[in-house]
Amino acid sequence: MHENSTDNLHNPVSAAINDHTSSPSSMHSLELSQQTQNSLPVETTKKSIPKSSSLARLSAVAQKRVSLRPPVNNDPRLYSKGKKRWILACLALGSSLNGLCSTIYFPALPHITKDLHTNSVGMSLTTSLFILFGGIGPILWASMSDFYHIRRTLYLSSLIVFIVASVGCGLSGNVWVLVVLRCIQSVGTSVTNSVGAGTVSDCWEVTERGSAFSILFLGQFFGPLIGPIIGGGITTVLGWRATFWFCAAYGAFLFCFLFVFLPETYRVEQIWDAHLFHTPEPKNPQTEAKTSLTAVSGLSGISGQPDQSRLSRLSRLSISDESNEHTQVDSTRDLEAADNVDQTQNEINLPSSLRDHQSTAEKQSVQRLNPFQSITMLKHVFVLLVAIQTGVCFGTMFTVETIIPDLYESTYGLKSWQTGLSFVGAGVGNLIGSFVSGRLSDYLLKRARRQRGGKSKAEDRLTLNAWPGGFVLVPLGVLIFGWCIHAHLTIWASMIGFAIVCFGMSQVYASGSAYLVDALPGKGASVTAAANLLRMVMACILSLIAHPVVESIGPGYLATILASLNIIGMFCFVFVKLNGQKMRQKLTFGEVY
């Protein structure tokens, strides 16, 4: 008896059993639990699985891939580093789609205008409304994600919408058909703009999200800057319609890539983080044995017999007092091994201490789906202010992108492929800026917490690198760009100015977006969608007025307006940095010290 009990202590069945190991009745229940495990067939362990079961496992994996609501059997934050890298690769590629599609046909705008017999107003609508619906789409995707507790299915569904719309754009015969299809195309590309932030929140801890967001934003920033390079070459060789065939092909590639490598990651905070806020019930020695047996029997399958894969998975999720960092790494690997053994499980039967939280989440799902509920996030002042400045910053970059083709053609006489290559400098600025912002953000966040004695504060995410980025780099870069073209100076000067804009914008954008996710735990997709809507509306307005302003007063004065807006918007960041915690405390999201 004593020997069996000692073994059980080193291999706990569940967190509930660990809490009661000190009493004789609990020792008896642990012995029964061990006997139950020993009575399970050997075939259920990974090492003893016969080769004949490989086909069954493959079938189970296939069923999980095609499921509209795949189960999340393990905490996504315990995924291995390799699995998280694949998830991040999927997010980066998916986030590049919106920007790539929005700008790939920029070098072809003069050709499309002539071919479809339209004017600059009609062509401006194809770009501005694309951006506007890029803000509306994430609202719909985020609402469905939070309502149905899914991520993966939405990524794949949006790609189907995008592919169909891209084919239609390539076949369009007039500008108004092109405008409508571009709006649908934008909705199909926009899922990562909101749901992607939710996936990052699912899989990465707060202190790791800066680096993860930097890769996510790398796709968002790099797509619109590499798009004209690809589009310029395709337009010169194959014509403007081929740019949309390329978009359809890229969408099909992304669909296959995400279908294979992206798992479902939706993380229900009330379940996986229940130990952070759950108050243990008073222990009753007379019911300890019954509770322990219930925890074991609760792991049974449909037949009522204990299932080894569920049993081992939950036992590994239990963290004993003797656990350390190495044990946690080993547990993560074991969790993945256990998950591969039993891919057909639809859910984990949680201990009774967590069932209340699960039932609460199930009751919430009875509510009706409100696609525009995410917009209500903007009623919070700290969300609105951060969204305004990130919108101004992003709108500045997009406005410059929209006026470059006409300005470079009229001022420097560049051809389509040459205009596309001129975006290389901006792409380099975004590439370097994304890596720098992510690593600096995480480092400065951890340093601020150490200085505070390990206590967290979401406003730490508005890190030091955001201030020179918004107050200096973006205004300086856009002024160099606009006034160098205004004075007909060398094109290299304007290219360098745009690169500075992109580098500075990535510092502001990454800090603001990561702050919103950290400030409202569990609402990452919704709050990102709300901020993205405001951001895209502002970018739409700025891009619509850009051409009339350039034609009336010149690119230099437009650059002055954009620089002024960025400096004013940065004071929104300052206000949130100083007062954000107080505002969040009123919503019970603020930390109390």
C-alpha cells in the first residue's frame, strides 16, 4: 500500500486529487485510481499501438482537419516551440494577403483606367472602398470567432471568399463591377486583421506577445510593399488582369498551407485559467474519496470506461509542488504525444472545480450572434485613443502608397515595373522595424515589470520605442518624401523618406495593437477588430482626399498635414500611458496594487 501510494504521488491523476493527498481516505482513492489505470489495456499507450491502428489515427486526423469546430484538447500556450512557429508562419502568410491584394495592382492603375474607360474617381473607389471593407470584414469575423469559439474554420472560409472574388476581378469588364468585387475581396482577406490577434493571445503569454505580434505585423506591413513590386512585373509582361490571377493562385496556396499546418487554437480563458481565480471549496474528509473517484471516472469515454489518453493528458496538466521548468517542458512534449494517440476526442472532461466555468461559457453561447458587437469596444476611451493614433499612422503609410504611382510617373517618368521596385526601400524599413519593435517591446515590458517587483501593467506595452517612432520618425519621413517630390529632387530621397515612415510606423503600430490585446484579456479578436475598423476608415478618408490635395496644393503640403496629424495623435498615446490603468480599473480590467 505504501509503495503504491508513493508512486501515485509522482504521477498525479488530476489537480483535484493532488489537493487531498494528505488524508487516509485520499490515499485509498489514489490507490483505486492507480488500480484503474493499471486495469486499462496496454494497447491505449503510445508505445504499444499496433501498426494496424495507423490508418485509424490518420482517419482521425483527417476528421479533425475537416471539422467545422475542431476540439482544443490541450492548452494552446503549452504547445511546443516548433508547433508555435508553424502557427506563426500561417499567421504571417495570411496577414500578408490583405496588403498584397490592396497594392499589387497599383502600378497598373493607369492601364486599368484606360482599359475600363473610367476616371480617377472610379479608380480611387477601388482602392478606398477596399480599405473600408478591410475594416468592416474583421468585425464580422471576430464576432463569429468569439460566438462560435473557432479560429481555423474562419481562416479557411475567408480564403474561399477571396479566391472567388479574385477570379471575378480578373474577368470584370467595367469599373463598377470591379469596385463591388474588390469590396468582397477585401472582406475575404481581412480575417487575420482581427482573428490573428486572437490566435496570438491564445498561444503566447503576455511577455511573449511582442515578438509574436512583430511577425504577424511583418506580414501585414510587408504585403502592401512587396505587392507593387510583383504587380509591376506582372503588369509589364502579362497585363493588369494577371495581377488578380496571381491573387487567386496565392489564395489557393494559402488555403492548402493553412489546412495542413494550422490547428484550432481558440482558448477559453474561463477554463484554462480557472486556477488563477477559482476559490477552492472547503475540504470534507468524508467526501474526498468520492471526489477523487469522480475525477477519475469523469475521464471516461462514451462507454463509461476510463480512457487512458484522457487520463494521462489531464494528469500531465496537473502541476505538483515539486514541478520545475524542465518538468513543464517534458509535459508539453507528452501532451502532444497524447494528443496524437487520440485525435477523435471532442473535449476534455474537466475536473469538477472547472465545470462551473465551462457551463457558464456554454450558457453564453445561447445568446444571439451580434456581428457588430465588437464595435462597442470603441466606447472605452483608452481603446478609442489608441485606435485613433494607430489609424493615423497606418493611414499615412497607405496614403503615400496610393499617390506614389501617379507622382513617380508624372515627376520621374517611371514605368510600371520601375514604380514597383521603388517600394523596396519601404519594404526594408518595415522588415527591420517589425523585428526591432517586437524584441524591444518584450524586453522593455519585462524590464518594467522587474522594476515594479514583478507586477504586471498593460500600459507597459506602450514602450519606449513608440515615442520616437510616432513623434519623430513618421513625421520626419513623410516630410522628406513629400517635399523632395515637391522640389523635384532625386527619387532616392523620397524613397528613403518613405522607408523612414514605415520603420517608425511599425514601432507605433506594434505597441498600440499589443496594448489593446493585453488591456482586455479574452477580447483580443474583438478589440482588434474594433480598432481595425476605425483604422481602415481613417485610411480610406485620407486616401480619398490625397489626390485632390496633391493636385490643388502639391505633395509637400499634403505631407505637412500628415506629419501634423501624427504628432497630434501621439498625445493620445501619452494620455493612455498616464491614465489607462485608472480607466481599465473601472471596467475591472485594471491591475490593483
